[in-house]
Amino acid sequence: MKCPYCGHLDNRVIDSRLNKDKTITRRRRACAACKQRFTTYERIEVMLPMLVKKDGRREPWDRGKIVTGLEKACEKRPVSMADIDRFVDAIEGKLQDVGGKEIPTTTIGEWVMEALPELDEVAYVRFASVYRQFKDVNEFMDELKHFLGDRTTGDGEVSAGK
């Protein structure tokens, strides 16, 4: 690890700690040359498949894009950033499990649409309105009827949701 102060490559680790989720290692280091201390963070690099957009373009997975979309969908809703992070972690887990080199973005969108009602039903409706690109109110109402129909129990009552 290169010292950010003097550029020397020799240093020692003073302390190592995992974050709460045990996904990131925080290391406190001391440079052997200038004695300055600095902190590094380590995260496992996972090779995720390339995303194939609807128009055929390919781009790498960008966690920030899905987080931003979910933040907008969950705006002013009782959903914490930790909930959103866990949600995106689950999507990334599915991406890792796929194991291929490429995956269509529509597949990821469907994963989000399937799991989002468990996170927040209003966020689901908001996300669906953007993701499905409804042409008019009737298409939007059809999606809502389908969503409400999926929540209906055998006796015609609507379940409580979350």
C-alpha cells in the first residue's frame, strides 16, 4: 500500500476492523518511512456481468444507478438507506449467481419489480410508473389492478401487504 503522504510502499497495519455487515475491512496503517498514519478500506471485488441495454448497448453494472432509482421511488417513505442497501445487495447477489458474461437490463428491472412490493408498496407503484413507461392512465390502472389482484387472498379480501 502506497503512503498518501510520502509515497513510500513499506507500511504496517496497526488495526483491522470489519464494518457491521462484515463486507468491508477498515485498516489503520503506519508508514515505515514518514511514520504518518492513514486508513484504507477493502472490499471484495466481484466480477459482475455486463448489462445489455434495450438498444443493444453494453455497460458495466453501476450500483449507484439502482440506488438512485430506489431513493427516488422511496422518497418520503419509511424506507431507510440500510433497507435500500440490503435490497441492492440482494440484486447484486442474483447477478453473481447468474454467472454469465452478460445480462439484459430488463431482467434486473423485473427482479426489482418482483421484490419491491416487499420493501414498500408505494415505492413499487412509483418505480413501475417509470420502469413500465406507461403511455396513458389506462395502462397505469391495468398495472395497479394486476398488482392488487396479486395481493388478493382466496376470499376476495386484500392482504395487509408489509
